[in-house]
Amino acid sequence: MTDNKRYNMWQVEMVVPLEDLPVFESALEEYFDVLLMSEIEKGENAGKWKVGAINNGEIDEAKLSTLVSLASIATGIDEPKIEITEVEDKDWLKESLISFPPVTAGRYYIYGSHIKEAPPADKTPIMINAATAFGSGEHQTTKGCLLAIDDFAKYRDFNNVLDMGCGSGILSIAAAKSFNCPVLAVDIDEESVRVTTENAEKNGVSDYIKTETGDGYKSPSVNLSAPYDLIVANILARPLTEMAEDLAANLAPDGVAVISGLLVNQESWVLEAHQKHGLKLVKHYRENDWSALVIKHN
């Protein structure tokens, strides 16, 4: 029998502990076309996470080994076993998107374009095609940020919002739909900015959302539009700590910020970095082992 399938794509898989997942995700995301992560529920690795990464074309094993080695050193764990297999050439971005069911977070109903059923009438719909950018609403950090925005919308308005590390634009869209105010969406990744721009158009909020590719708070538009009465930053723990001073400088005196991309056991470390610059914890949103923190000036 002749195998007519095309095998021009390669998949990498490894198993890492939950607390080290953000580091491996950050190390691999710029090299691979698609990242697929799932919790292992049974067997000797139960509770750990399987990291799958897919590339169009053969894997540079030397580069991969270096990335995994650096991530292992940063987390202090033994290097995970790497499995490399050739996989069928198909639209893995579409496949990864289709694997995500609709997500409800407070007033928000997040769904992909593959969902044909009408959104619930009592929810604020957000259509997100996030395959090439982080933020489908399924990840606990994104959900925590959405719940915080939902709570804000119950008792206050905002006039100027910054989404730092916008990913798919999901938080920018939630803010634009909830507060009808200008939102600046910034990401260092050009593809994320493209996806945010596209998703803003699909959700009818392009007039509110301005996008820019830039290096964090060094981006020209960030300084021009400051200060912000709401800053959302769903990134990772380490860059959050490194940006703490800039966040404080760009946050309006009566403003609030939602920071996420961290595990519950990283809260103290991240909070300490922000407390050094006159910020204090207002509330935390915990989803499983992940956390989103609401902070403001003392």
C-alpha cells in the first residue's frame, strides 16, 4: 500500500513540571510555528505537562538542544527527554485552534471562527483566532485577566488603556468592548501585532485599538499616550519583574494594573518587585496554579 501522506513537518515533545512550563514555553515559542501544551492526567508523569512543538521543515537539533538546556538551567531541573517525530503535513495552526472550545470568563464569551453557534445573548462575545499568537482565553492566566476586567466594568470606567504584550489582542478587545475607550496594544512580536489588528477588526473595535510592534515600555507610542488608568500585562513572571519600574511610571495615580503569566508560587517574587516602586496588591485571581494580580499605587 502506498502512503500518500506528506511528511514535511516535524514535532518535538517533552515533559516538564507545571511550575517550569512558562520558562520552556518562552524558550521555544520564537523557534516553532505551533506550541501545543496539555496536562498529563495519568501514569508516572501525572500532574506534569507535555510540551509539543511543530515546525515546517526539519528541526535544527543543535539549536533545540541549546534552547532546552538553557531552560533547564534556568529552572534548575534535569534536561527533559526530547522526542522528535515526523508528522503529516497539514494545517496545524487550524488544528490547534479547532481543539479549543468556547470559553466563558465573567461576561465574556470567547470563541473561534470555527464555532458556528450564535454566542449567548447575555454575554459579550469575543471572536479570537489565536493560533499564531498567545491568548485563546483557555489558558488560566488569560481567564484571570478577563475576570479582573469583568469586575472593573461593574463599578468604574477607564479612559486610556495599555495592553502590554497583547498576544492575540483578547484583553485589548475585552477592554474596548467594556469601556469604549482608546486601547494601545503593544507586543515585541510582529505576528502578535498582526493577529491583534485582525482580531480587532473582526470584533468591530478597530476604532478603539491602536497596535504597535515595540520593545515594551520603550515603544514610542507608549510614552506618548501615558499615563494609563488601566494597564494589563499577561506576560511571564521574569519580564514582569523587570518591567515593574516602567509600569509604575506609566500608571496614572488613580490607575490600576492587572499583571499575569505567573504561577501562584511566584506571586511574592513578582509583588516584591512592584512594591519597591510604590505599588500594592489589591486583589488576586487564581485559576488552578496560575495567578493574575491587581495592583495600584500606594
